[in-house]
Amino acid sequence: MGTEPDLKYAEQTLGRFLELVASRQPAPGGGAAAAVGVALAAALAAMVARFSADQSREALHVTQQADGLRMKAADLAQADGAAYEGVISARRNARAAADRRQQVRAAFSAAADVPCEIARVGAAAAELAAWLAEHGNPNLRGDAVTAALLAEAGVRAAAELVALNLSAATIVDGRAGESSEMVGLASAAARRALSALRHDQSSA
């Protein structure tokens, strides 16, 4: 069963979106879930930045960055579903065996682009969250840490999806390496955020 073509994930209630993920249809799936996790991370970062604006002029800039990442991640959730529909369509519509393989490989390669971008956005969100954990409003440090950890999880999931799609396409290119690099950046940011939280707890 395919997804409804005009269904916008970001316009659904949370309950409806969860129902869509849980339903017996291919999308929204793992990529969309990873993107939504990153969007939540960016939204939390934006909230912390807004509460930090009185303490840091840079927080205003961080707010704008986080809002941009949130919107981009939400768009990527939608794009991931469309990309996977392309894989399904290629499998369904290609006729000749050789042509089918070529079309399916191309569809899987295209499907790797979206989680690769999710990884980039997630790594950027994790960096913002780490900065906020270190320099933002200390009363919201837990929210900043949560944002960093959510972003890291989204990046890790996205990187695995990149590798999976490239493997299905039997392609070796720079996207797998770049996604792995994003995992490293997001993980380092999450450790920084946790370190700030631990320091805060030990000083209390």
C-alpha cells in the first residue's frame, strides 16, 4: 500500500503521525522517524536559545539557526517518504530484468540522498544543542542535553539508512563516509552537552 500523495506529515497531529508510522504501509518509516527526531532536537534547541537570549546575544543567532534546521528536518521527513515511494515504483514498474535492476539501483541511490541530508542537519542541530548546554540558560540545560541526544540518535539512524540504500544500489561513494563523519560530529556534540550537565550537577 502506498502513502497518500498529498498527505503532509508536518500538518498531522502527533497521534495521527504515530498511527501512520505504525500502519502497514512503507512510509513514513525509519527515515521520516529519524528526520522527526532531528526536528524535535532543533525545536528544543530553539526553545532553549529563546530562553537564553537575555543572557547571550549569540543565542539570538542560534535561535534562527535552530528554527531553520527544524523546518528543514520536517521537510526531509516528507522527502524521505517520497524517495522510498520511488524505490517501490521502480520495483513495480520496470519490466525487463536488466532495466529493472538499473532502475531499482538508481532509485536506491536517490533514496540515500535524503538520509544523508538528515545526517547533516542532525549534526548541525547537535552542535547547537551542545553550545546551548555549555552557554545557554542553565535552567534549561536538561532540554539542551535532550536535544543533543535526540539529534545524535537521528544522525546515527540516518547514517545507517544511507549505508543500507547504497548497499542495495551496489554503489560505493562519498555519501557513506560523509554520513559516518556526521555521526562522529553529533556524538562529540552530545558528549559535550552531557559533560556540561555533569559539571553542573557536580557543582550543585
